[in-house]
Amino acid sequence: MSATISSAELHVRAVQPADPPASLPRRARRSLDRALDALFAKAHPDGHWCAELEGDSILNSEYLLMKWMLAQEREPDASPADAERFRKIGVYLRMLQRDDGTWGQYPGSPPDISACVKAYFALKLLGDDTEAAHMRSARRAILDLGGAEAINTFSMFYLAGLGQVTWDACPSIPPEIVLLPRWFPFHLDKVAAWTRTMILPLALCTALRPVRALPEHLGIAELFRDQSARTRLNKPWDRAETLGWTNIFLAIDRALKVLQRLGLMPLRPRALDSAERWVVERMSDRTTDGIGAIFPPMVYAQVALKARGYQRDHPVIREAERQLDRFIVEAPDHIRIQPCFSPVWDTGTALYAVTQAGLTAANDARVARVCDWLREREISLVGDWLNNLRPEDRGPWMRSGGLGTRMPEGIGAWAFEYRNDWYPDVDDTAMVAMALRRAGDRPGQSGNRAASDRSAAWILAMQNDDGGWAAFDRTEDRRWMEAVPFADHNAMQDPSCADITGRTIESLITCGVSARHAAVRRAVDYLRREQRPQGCWWGRWGVNFLYGTWQAVGGLIAAGEDPGQPYLRRALDWLRAAQNDDGGFGESANSYLDESLMARGPSTASQTAWGVISLMNLLGRDAAGDESVRRAVGYLIETQLDAPLAPEPPRTLHEEPGGSWAEPWFTGTGFPKVFYLRYHLYRHYFPVIALARFTALSAAHPRRP
């Protein structure tokens, strides 16, 4: 696949030729109506939305490497149907390979050495001839990029499990961390929720050191520039700061490996038992669809539990396999794998979008059904987040029995996935609460309002001391943790961020919290501190400065901030300068690597929506006549699909209906600089919000002749 995609290649057709400017509101209304029809057509029969969540090649590669680690690649552990599945997974890996032989994290990204090594290894295990042109070009590129020794630590675990490096080449993650007291600087409660679910299975692996020995001809020795690197941790010492955190953690890693080699780990048996219990508890099918409900820990857990003696027919393992295999999307000629499901996020955002168009639970039965679906998924389990609350804020949940118990009426929180009870998040909760409140209740009912009231209480308890909100926990920014040797997934912790904080402010105000509330004012102060000199905000969960600015501005305006203030005028000026010549907005994820690229990239439907919503928030009643707003709305109208767009894998994976938009770019962020996402509904529900806002503003404040 080419690293770049031109707009012409999308075959996007305009709904109709451009009309005179005075007709723009009417055109926007027609465009909105068609988009709403197409959006509801994408809903599942029970009313909820869940589109494909697309990641990069590593999902296919790691699935195959896991199957080889578990010795499940051939009969009797693999059926003919499994073999066909593996073949089709390999087909997609070859589809994603670029002309230069590499694989990347998203279209237009630089090559990713970890993705390249894992894809090459997986294809070799599938039987690809190493002298075939695609394998030669991959091998040449890998060596040019530094060789297999340059991959990240989470990839190195796969190589260790398959005997291509020793376990000494992986950072030590002692399972004893599960026994540490809460006052200890490094404690499970102090790392990000997703990191918790990943490192405990890996801790079992680094302690037990399972290895599936492969025949030499299936190995990848040819990918290493330095063969000695296969027996040591390839993390350089910091020579500039001898007593810095990097060197401290490298010294600890070396000491832990010596102690393990000498058998001087007296707490190891107890730690292994405790870590196993923690993992199995959070894999229970009564509380979650797999540990963390996300791909990486669901893979590591299978390897770890096999090393602990679990057989494949054990109920825990059978359920783990079933949940992981649900991520598989099978096309006629290939298979791609999702990192997780996004039903609550998709449904909450789509519901918020249609309420912007004036639909409510009282006036539209489809909306009422969506609200019912969301309320059924309100989490009642008191999860890990309780441990990080201030003691004075724990009361409502402690009275229910504390960690691991359930509150019959729900806790007012939602997770991203279908079921992930241990780990609700502020981001989804804020969106769902806001959408339910806007949807309102049917006559004689109060369920949506009551759920949003519970959400506001939970969100307020989750506010960090800096005034912002993080995704999964009330926490603080512990920068030193990023020096831990296994922290190169760039998400060891989960500090406050501007995008979640902005949405959370809007949600609280929507749910009836006063703009003068102390928590809201602290959040406003946080956002003002986080603004970049250019006038924008960095985006943690979406690409990138366009996303962060959209969310921050939305929260600030909801909190009653005067858009005439200099700091918001800077934001307006930045947005005007960021607009592309075609009227749209676009930004590549390359801006995470080089901030000089902020708000630079081909226009996309989702990012154009973020940009024009921000403009409308800042301009208020004047927005309907603003030329920048009208140009952006015009872009959305003119690029809306008139007829269905046929799939063209890997660029477009589904037929896109008329009334929607085409968008091959990744505009979602998983872990900045490491993993990115293409949400297949971003190109649809965000333009709906933008068009609905514009039509409402145009009706309320018609443009003067």
C-alpha cells in the first residue's frame, strides 16, 4: 500500500453542483437529512452502533505469533478452518506492505521497525519464501532501520517466546509488583489501567520464561545487525545524566535478573499466585469480554496462563480464545483484526449527533431505543478506579461494599466496549451522559436524566488535582515512570489531557452542573494552562491539535468563557490559519512526531467537522455568515457521497453508503507515536454534528443579503 493517498483517489462525488452562496443553509439541511438516514441505516437491529475499529498490521502479526507461541498453528491444535484463517491473515499483511517493503502505523506514517519485524516473522512462519521479492525488500528495510534489535520491548516479548532472543533481552517485570503496598512509588494503582492489564500477564511471562523452540530455518537471525544483541536488553544507558531515572531503572532491571538467576526471590511463589489470581479475576466472563477487553493483554494472558499450566480445554482459556477471535473481521479474500470493539463510544457519539439535529427520545422511537441500549450498559461494578479516589469521595461506592461489589442502580459510568466492568472511563461516560441528557426522557419516564445525574457525580469524583481529567483513573502526572524499561509503548500512565477535560466540562454543564462550580472553574484554569502559544491544544485521543482544540474550545465555551478574550481569539486565529484551500481541515498523525506539522494534512470529513464546530463555538451567532465556516460546511456538502462507494481494500474496507463520506486516513489515537486508529464512523457522525449546528445557527440567525 502506498504511504500517501490523494484526494482524487477517493472517487468522492458531490451531491450536486455548487449553488449560489445564499442557498448554503438549504443545501446543508438536505445534506444533513441524507446523512441522518445513512447513519441510522448503519445501526444494528437493536439500535446501537458499532463500526469496525481499524488498527495497523501488528494486530494480524501478533495474532499469528501468539498461535505459534502456543503451538496452535497446525493439527491437531489447528483445524483446516484455522489454517485457512491463518492464510487469510497473511494475505492482509501482504496487502498492507508498502512499495518500499515496510509496514507503518497509519497511511502516510514513517516505517515502523517493530511492525516490520513482526510482519516479516509472521509471514516467514506462514511459509513465505525469504527470497521472494516482498520478503527481500522487507529484510533490507529492517536492516536499514537498525535491525530487529531496534524493536520496542512489547514486541521483544514475542521474539523471546519464540526463542529468537533470550528473555534477558526483555525488560524484567517482576510479579512481586502485585504485592507492593500502595505507598510504594511504583504500584499498580499508579499506572494506567491498560498498562495494568498488560504488565501482569507479562510479569508472569518474564518470571516463567516460556519458550517455544522453532527450527532454525524458521528463525529470523537474518534480521539482526548485531547477533550479540539477542542476549541483552537493548536500552542505552544515559551518559548525560548518570543518576537519572533511566539509569536507575536499568540498574534495577539488571539486579532483578541476577537475583532471578540465583534463585534469590523468596516472595516469587506467592507473587506468581497473586498475579495469576488478579489476571483470572479480570478475565471473568461475568465482568468483561476478555482482560481489559483489548487485544494486547488478551494475547499475553493466554501465553502467561499456559506457562502456569492451564490447558487449552480449561474454561478460562476457552473463553479467552473466544473473546479474542471475536475481533476477527473476515472478508472473502482476507482477514483483518480489530484491537477491540467501540460500541459505547460509537453509540454515545452517534446519539449526541442526532440530538444536535433535534431528535429526542420523545419525538423519535429510534432515539428512545438507543437510550435504552445505553442505559442497559451502565456499569454497576465498583472497579479499580475506586482505589485512586480521595477518601472523602469514596463514600457512595464504599457503602455498597467497595472494590468488586455491585451497585444495583449503577455507578453512573460506562466503558468503551460492550463489557469491561472493571474499567469504565471518563471519556465515554462524559459523552454518554451528555447524549442521554440531550435525548431527554419519554413522557412519564426519568431514566435518562437519572443516569446522567449519577454520571455527573462519578465524573466530579474523578477530577485530578491539576483540574483536568484523565481517561480511566483519578491520577497525577508521574513523568519518571516513562523511564521504566518497559514503558516504550508511550502510555505507562494516564494523566490529565485537554481533550477529555474539555468534553467533560461540556458534559457536566449539559447535565446541570453550574458553570460556577469549583470543579468547572479548576478545569477551565487547567485548559488555559495547557493551551499552546499558537492558540491550539494537543490532542491525546484524536489526531491531533485539531482534535484537542475542538474539545478544549467546546468545554470553555460551555463553561461561559467569553470568546472575545485574547486566549480564545488566538484559538480562532489558529483555526482560520489551519483551514485548507479546499475549505476543509486535515492533520496527519505525523504531527505527534513533528509539531511543525500541526493542522497540516489532506482534508478529512471528521477533522473538518472538528474544525468548523470549533469555529462555530467561538463565533456564536455570527458563525452562520462567517466565510471560514461557510467554506468548511461547503466542503462537507461537496464531498458527501452521492452514491455508494465500493470497497477497495486496504484503502476502503466496506461499501460506504450514499449520504456518508469517504475517509482513508487515521484520525483516532491509541498511544501517541505508537498506535493509531481509524474509527469507521468518525467520517459520519462528526459531520452530522457540524451540519446540524450550522443549520440551527442559520435558522436562528439568517444571513443578511
